[in-house]
Amino acid sequence: MAETANVQERQLTLADLTEYFAKGSKPKEAFRVGAEHEKFGFYLGSHKPVPYEGDKGVHARSAFGVAQMPLLMKHLKDPEVPPPPRTDGA
């Protein structure tokens, strides 16, 4: 027989939520310097964001190997330069 969940009779308050998250926090002495940050791709010439889809999108570019990065950078700067061959067999 399945157990039933314990349901609270009152609504959660901001204090309830604050207490819940505070319990999961590290003490200040345990804080360390972190290097988390977001990276946003954009085109150098126009500063437009790089799309995910398409032949010049992030998805297509991820199919190139690291060794081909210089060729890929030339292609991105100058569309007349052919892109390097893909490494994913597509």
C-alpha cells in the first residue's frame, strides 16, 4: 500500500521559503572564489548574436574539431573562405 504525502494545512510564506534556502547555504567561512560566468557568442563585425540553427549557427560549428578552429575562424570572418570539413560525418 502506498504511503500518502504529508500535506500542510497552511500556505507557504516568504519566511518559510527563506528558511528553506538558508538551511542549504554554506557558512560564510566556507565561501570560495568562483569562476562561473556566461559566455555569449556574437559576430565581430555586426555584434549580432550567433543563432543556434543554420549553417553558421552554434550547432553547426560544434561539429568542427578543435584542430580546425583556425580555418573556422577565417570562414566566420570572411564568408568567401570555405568552411573546414565537419568531423561528425554530416
